[in-house]
Amino acid sequence: MEQDSIDVKNILGLQLPSDPRWVDLASISLEDILTDHAYCEQKAATTCITLIQRYSQHELLITELAPIVTEEWGHFRAVLAELHKRGLKLGRQRKDVYVNELIGFQVKGGHPDDRFLDDMLTMALIEARSCERFKRLSEGLDDAYMRKFYRKFMESEAGHYTLFITMAEHYLPKKKVRDRWKQWLVFEKDLMNRMEIRGDRIH
């Protein structure tokens, strides 16, 4: 577990790895985890569109996020296709407690730069945790095909995590970004400790 914790920190900066029991719970019902995964990809695409609209003055950000919208929607379609291939159905979207808790930690009011920073870091954290969860699935599922399926998602999400950090540092002082990122990591560690372990959701 100690080596695992070190790996997670080195790759993603996360302070706490997912509980190993999560993969076992997720493997019980692929329909549930695939449904939740599909909605996560759909929300990632629409959130990137929202960020493009909100920060239309940031040319580089728009240039970088535009292809991410296409990629995330492609991921949604890929997960949906996997559901259909297995004769499973896309279930109902559920309340995302993890993301809602992150949004609650964002700076409210204040300088626009602070909101921009927290928007970038919220997305970076979601992508980092998603990547870590996909890594768990790519290593822990019994189904060899599904392990490869999630390996591809893991590799993609790792790139997204770094993009949002890079965008924050492009528009704001690096020290400001890094100091706030440390605060986010501490908050997320506490959040992961508080959250119920459920196998029917990615986060």
C-alpha cells in the first residue's frame, strides 16, 4: 500500500489512493459503473463548453479545450457503445456527491482570477481522480478486455489533468497556482476519507 501511495502521488499529486475494495464493488455490476462513467464523460464535455463560454477572452484556453470537448464526447459514445454491445442499458444519472463537494470548496465571489483558478483546479482534480480510478479498473478487473478498455481511458485522463494545471499557470503566477493546488489536494484527501465507498460510481 505504501508503494501504491507513492505512485499515486508521483503521477497525479493525489494524497490518498482509492480504497482497494472499490474495484471489487465496481466489478459486481458493470452496468452501473459503465452508466456512471458515460455520464461523467458527458459532463466533462459540457463543462469544457461552459468554460469556453465563460472565459472566451482566453484564446489559448479555447484552443486547448476545443479538442477536449470532442474527445470527451467520443469517450461518452465509446462507453455507450460498450453498454449496448453487452445488452446493457444506460441508467439514470445520479447525483455526483464528489463533484458537488469540490464545487462547494471553490472560492465564491472575490477576484475573477480566483474563480478562474478554482475552475481549472476543480477540473484538474476530477480528471486526476478519474485517471486514478481508471488505473484501478485497468489493473483490478477480472475481464481482460475491460482492463484494456480502461487502460485507454486512464492514459487520456492523465493528459487532461496536466492540461488544466498548465492553463492555470499560463494565465496566473505559478506560485499562486501551486499554493492553491496544495489546498485542493488536502481538501480532496479529506473528502475521499469521508465519502462512502460505492461500486456504482466512478467518483
